[in-house]
Amino acid sequence: IIFSKNRCVNVHGTDGLYIGENVAYDTVGHCYALELGSETNNLFDKNIGVLTKKASAAASGETDTTPATFLITHPGNSWTGNVAAGSEHYGFWISLISGVSNEVVKSFADNTIHSTFHMGIRSNPVGWRPSVPQTLVNTKVYRNRVRGMFLQLSSNIIFDGGFVSDCRHAVDVRLSDYITFKNFFIRGNTDDYMAIVNSRVGQPSHCTTATSGIRPHINVYTAGNEGTTLENVGFSHFARPECNANSVAISMDSHYRVQSFTAPTSFSGITFDTTASKDAISLCRIATQGVTNIAILDADGSFDPAGSSTGPGTIVSDDVSMTDGKTCEAMINSCAQYCQGDSALKAGAAPAPSPATAPSPTEPAPSPTEPAPAPGPSGSMPVPTPFDTSTVLTPSNGVCIVNGDFELDNYTAWNHPVTQNNANLTSVPGVGGTGLALKVFDRDHQARGGPIQTFSTSCLTENEWYEVRADILAEYEGTTNVFDCNPALYYIEDQDGGSCPAIAIFEPQTQVITQVLAYTMGPYNPNGWNEIYGVFKATKDIIDKGNLDIVIARAPTMADLTVDNVVLSVAPSGAAGKTDCTSSNLLFNGDAEIGDARSWFIRGHYSESKVEMASPGHTGTFCFKHAYHREKPYVGMLQEIDVDCFSAGSTYKISAWFYYLDSGGSPAICDKAEGKIYATNACPHFEIAGKLGSPSLGRKPNVAAAPIVEGWNKYEAEFTITQDVISSGKLWVTVFLNSGNYFLDDVQITPV
């Protein structure tokens, strides 16, 4: 199969197939794919996929813009002896549909993944949590640009035999339980890999960056479960003198749900080709995050610095709370100590919360409303046209920020010690090739790996609103390829297609992000520069900090960031996000006529779900489209609003215009009846809630009088604010939809 422009072998609603001994070359979209997520008992055997390229666009609900050579949407099949080589995104992507994450695999053995641009094996966003342990046999992963394996929200998975080598990050385990590697090898930069690199002048490599072996997570998916186990695992090639000195075989994932170690982790039969503790294990990064209660069981004494122990021993954070009263020895330059016995494990124990779930909706009776005006004309909606957001800013003096255009002595005032610890900086040509900009590379921290400047809050006026802007260019590490990120993501996501750059502030003393001030605006320009924009109120809490650090980061560390024209200035009247209680609409950018999606996000952790701009709208030139993959009814467009203009006990009206699309992306008629709000074909509607979705005032059925047509339809509902919503500090307005997608326009909230 060569030069296919739409997948290779696509299994759609079919069971019991044998797909074997096929070769696919230079194809677009997922290659060997299970499409619906209901397919079972199919065998993929000895297939090869070479050069799996991303599609320029994907059908509604599909993810071919981030393709995998093997797409797994249901585990109940077999993959044996396959090879994935040269995918632009993933080799194997375990992207399960809801409801099958607990299913078991028939067989997964002798598969090889190499030379992918991003990850060899990816298991998220839903995660795979089979009901009983599943063994993946002899998996070989090598020479992937970013990660060899990324296992997230998963459990009960055993990798028995095989290896990962020559990846920047070999294995990342995040929020997962009972993940085991046994009889396995994890290698850094091997001799064969370095020979290839050295034979090609200018060839980018992992050698210049901090390479990591395995990074277990400090939290588990389910409270009380065990985390990561390593048995008979050999580590090598992480101590090459010509490569980055910060490379390490074992460290801890620095992203956490709870700022405490809650994932029981154990090692046995571990071997290294180095005797230096700093090359074997490091707890330094996680210590800078304030997590100092790590306690890892070393069952047989593999890590004992003295080399005399037969175990058990415990690798602990270099903190007195972990070592007091115990016999411990420092592990040099590892921010860790080795304690004899396992008594230190009790010091590191801490309860973990269960995974967050969506709030349980209630179903209040609708309030009467005035008859709605007749709906707009029905008919087919034009194909949405993405709009270039690469606005070039004009630097202004603004306030607080020094050298925001980076023209003064390169990057004066931005070379902060925290930046130096988490990234490297250099001056490069600015927007449009004129002037200078600041490029940040070798980023080791997602939230703080960027240019940082300390400023005095005396430059701000209490209770004044300020605008923050910047130009940003995100590129895949070591390349000139524009990084694929999603500006609609509310939560920080560390993955390809994850969070876009943003501007935030944090306290110098704690290095904990205080507030995100501005986000990359959607729709995202995949061809170059984008704009970061946001507004914030200089509250008394902010002023009282005295000094704050401002940082441009938040994109995954696989992205290099180039920044130009950072401006902080007083926000003008009508700025999107600036609270104005006298406004005719308490919601921002509801009519889309700004031409971008500022102030709108997607709720939940679903990087495949996006907000696009489309034309024409119900009224005016533009409208919004919720596009691509949706996993849950609450994965909808979201706006977070300050509660300053809302009062407990008061009633408000929310109105909007929707254009409903079925699961195939075609215009359709939905059911808005109050009793059908949970039905598969229910019309889009809003949930009103407090910050982070709690407390919820419920999903509000559409009480507009007009009948539903295939086209634009009026939505109306009322809600009464409660004191607990006010106390949460924010109002969350979320579009709920059980199936399909939608265009959205003319969203408005007004007092009744």
C-alpha cells in the first residue's frame, strides 16, 4: 500500500479479520486502524508501516492530524510481530473509546517501533486499565524524537522483555497504577546512535539535551494502589561524557496531582553501566517542586552506594523528615539518600485522592421565557475557514515589563536564575525577520522553562485591569517545524498536541504559579507566529506580593519557544475578559466578531477537542465551531467568568444560537425536550456551575419556543445563582452535548 491519502487498512465495525504481512509506505492519516472502537478478535500480524504522515485536516471525531501507524481503539484484538517506522506522530496509539478501557488484550508481542517524530507508544487520553494484569511481550522501541513510551491514566500493564533506547525520554509513567517493566533494557544514547549522529553534520540529537530513562509518577490513578515496579531492568548509556551532564537513568515525573508522594514504587535486580549515583537516579527535579517525601523500595540493594547490601533498602528524598533516626548514606548529586531497611517507606506514605469525576448533573424544571424569535434560515453551513492569528504586535512602553521587545543588549532582564536552571536562551531574529526575539531551548520544566522577569507590583494600580500580550513561535525541539498545540486546553497538558504557550506569574520564593494571565489565542496558526493575549485585575492580593516573576512557558518541554513583543498595559474599555457589570452581556466574546476564540476553552483533559472559527455566523461574519474528538458530554466549550457581577439569589438568562451536527459531522435535527436532555440526540445546552464545575446548578434544557430545524436554533434558559457558587470565585459556563458537535454564536448572559 503506497501513497494512500486516507489510511492504510481501516477496520470499521468488523470482527475476526486477519491482517497480515502487509507493507504500507508513505501514507496519510492513521495506517492500520480500528475505527469505531467496537471491533474485536482481529489479528494484526507481521505488518510494516513506514512514513505515516499527518493529514492536513481530519473528519469530525477523527484524529488523523496526529496519526499513529497502529491505532488501537479497543484492546480486544491481537498485534504480533508488527513494525512501525517513521510516523510523524506515534507508532502505537492506545486511544480507547469510553467504556472499553477495562478490556483485556488478546495478544501483544514482538512489536517494534522506531523513528517516530513524537512517541513510540502512547496510552492516553482515556488510558488503558484492564481488569486483570496484561503482559506485552518483547516490545522494542528506539530512536524516537521525544518519548519512547508515554503511559498515562493506565494500570495493570506488564512489559516483559524488550528495550527502549535512543529517545530523549525513554519511558514516562503518569498517574498510573501497577505498571511493571521486567527483563527489560533502557538505554540512553547508544554507540550505534551516536555513530549515525556524528556522521551527519548538523544532525539534531538527544545528546545535547538532558536524556531520561524512566520517570515514574509520584501519584497513582486510584488511591491505595501501587505505582511502578522495575524487575531485572538494565540501564546503560546515560553517562556519556560528550553528552548533556544532566542525563539520568531514573528520575520522577515532575507533574503531580497531589504535592506528595503517594505511589508505592519498588525496584529489584537493577543494573547500571556506571557507578555514579547522579547518572543512575535523581530526585532533584521533583524536590524543586516541593515534593520531599519520596521513598522507593530497593528490594535487593541494587542502589546501595556502598555496594555491600543485599537489601532491602530505601531510596529517599534528601530531607530530614525522611532520614531522621535511620541509617542512611548520601547518594552524591542525586538529592537522595539510601537508607538500610524499609522503615523509611512508612515516612513517605500519604493518601492519594481518587480521580476527579464530572459533577453529577441535576435537572431543574425550566423557567418560563418569552417566545423566541423565529430561527435564522436553515440550510447547509459553509465549511469553517481557519483564520490566521499571527498578528504582529507593535511594542509599546506599557508598564512593569523591561525590554519586552528584546532589543536591549539581547535578553537583558530576562536571564533569570530560575530560567537558567530550566532552559537555555539565545537571541534570534524577531517577528517577520526584523529586530530581535528571545529563543528558549533545552527546556526542562513545562511551567517555568521559559524567559522570566522579576517586577515590583508597585508598577500596578490596585483594582485596575491590565492587558498582557506577546508574540510566540513554538517549534518542535531542535527543528523549525511549528509545534502542534491546542490553545483551547484549560488544564496544562504535557503531550504532543497539548498546551500552547501562556504567560503566568509566580512568587519568587515558592516558584508556584500564582495565576495564568494570558493564553495563546485560537484558532492556532500552524505555520508560524501566534499571539498570546489575556487580561487580569491587579487585586490587593497581587499588589501585596511586593515582587512577582512573570514567565512565558506552559507548552510541553518538547517545544522550543521564541518570544517577542511582550507588552503589559492598562486594558481598554471592552477588552475581552475585563469584567464590566454595566455591560449588556456578562459573558465575553459571545458573538465571535473579534475573529478569534479568546476567552473560550474546552472543558476536561481532551487535547483532540478544539475550538475553531467559522463563517458566516448566525449574525455577523464569524461563529465558533467545537471540532474533532469529544469523549464525554461535559467536554464542551467553556468560559470562566468572575463572579463580581453576580449576586446570590438573583436570576439570569443565558441565550445562544446553536447549529447541531451529528456524529458524522452532518447538519441534523436534535431533540430539545426537557425529558430528553440525557438522550443521545439531545440538543446542545449549557451547564452553569462554580469554579472547576462545582457546585453545579445543573444542565439547563432549552426553553426557547421555536421548533428545532436543521440549521441555526435559538437556545434560552434561566438560572439562579447560589451563595456556594459565589464562594467558589468563578462561574463556569459549559456547553453539554451527548453526541455530535456544533456551531455556536451570539452567546449572552443578562440579569432577569
